[in-house]
Amino acid sequence: MSEDTRIVLDLETQKSFQEVEGRQPALLKISVVGIYQYATGQYRTFLEQDLGELEQLLRATKLLIGFNIRRFDLEVLTPYLTTPLGPLPVLDLMDEVTRLLGHRVSLDSLAGATLGQKKSGSGLDALRFFKAGQWEELKAYCLKDVELTKALYEYGLTHGELKCTSKYTSGVLSIPVNWNVSRQRILTTLEEAFKRKLRVELDYFAVKSGAGEGDRERTHRAVDIYRYDGTMVEGYCHLRQGLRHFRVERILDVRPTFLTYQIPADYQPAATAPDE
């Protein structure tokens, strides 16, 4: 058996938000959970009474992959856990796309533009299957979403991008991804480079000031960091040959160089520096 403990997860609920008080995922209750285990190369489903076994698998995983999993699936699952899962490593495809685009897109949009595939139905179908006791149809619906999420994850690993359509543009958008680089490593590298005054090389998802959705590109540039607060980098960009702001959420990768620099004595933080 492989030591690869990655799991792709999706779940369906017994109730809709209209049937519970407030938009509280924890009140929706689970009808079925579908997963793909890289260790076994198999798809599996778990009904509400089987979630103890699922919990053990989740505690052993090194990466849990899903779509909107942080603010929905894990919130729905939490009441069923014997103890909190702790710092479970999670890759949420929706979070990754939203971080770069600045707005949400649907699983259907990503799958259609990237894979040429569509979901088998809607969440209303899953609720109808549960209430009618159509368990096989419910499991199939859930596993289709797992299959699409897995395919998108693997496409991103292979091609370094996903694609989507958006209500803000008529074209297909390309979204760069780099899932081999952890966000924590990016933050740590920026902090260390700033402390040691080492020039960094950034892979950055740039958006032209005042531009539309289509005016985005992956760029590579060398930057001397003058200011860093965990969310924004301000520094001298050798590509643009001037002071620029960089949003940390749009940094795809960062590598320190062995070149040192000095912050100019007359440097003042520039609130109006162009946002790259």
C-alpha cells in the first residue's frame, strides 16, 4: 500500500440553509461523505453512522483536498468528531482561486473551463435523493464532485494553472496555481529575506491598475523589500524599475537570492505606490 495519505473529500447534507436557523453549516447534518484515497486509489462513501471510520482516516492524512471545504464541509463535519482535528493540512481549491481572483467561482465553472466536464446536478438534487431514500443516487452524485475536485487538483499540479469563466468577463480566465509551495513557506521566506535584506525573486499574479478581469498575468521579478507586514510587500521592483506594492496573497512563489541591498535613507512608505 502507498504511503500517500492525501484525501479528496466532499459531502452532502440532510438539510438546506433554509431549513435551519441562520447560515450555520454545523446544523445541516451529514447525509453522505465521499472521498478519494490516494493510498488505495479508491473512491469510498460514508453514511452518517460510518463517520467514526472516516475520522480515523482524516487524522492520518497529510493533506485534505476539497472545494469550499474550510467554510462548509469541515464545519458540517465538526459536530461528528470525537475531538478537534487540530492543524489538519487543507488545500481548499475555492480559497486558492478566490485569493487570486478576488471573487468566488463555482466548481462547475472551473470544471467546465478546465476539464470540459460538468457536475451531475445541483445541491437540490442531493437533498431530494436523501429525502427520498435514494442512497445509490446520492452516493453517485457526491462521488462525482469528488472526481471533479480530484481532477482539478491534479490538473493544477501538472499544468500550474486552472481555468474558469466569470460573470465579470466573456472570456476564459487562466488562474496560476503552485500547490507544491506552502503559504507558510512563502511567509517565512519573505520575513527572513526582509530581516537579512536579501533581494528576492517573486512569481507574482499581477493585475494592471484599473484593469478588467482579462488583464492579469503571471510575472517574474526581482524585488528589494523595503516594508513587509505579512499581507503586503513594498519594495523596489527591478522589473518595473520603481517602488511597487505586492499583495502577499498573489505571490505564487518566492526565492531569496544572495544579493543584499540597503533601504535608501530617504525612503518613506508610499501609500500610493502602484499595486502590482
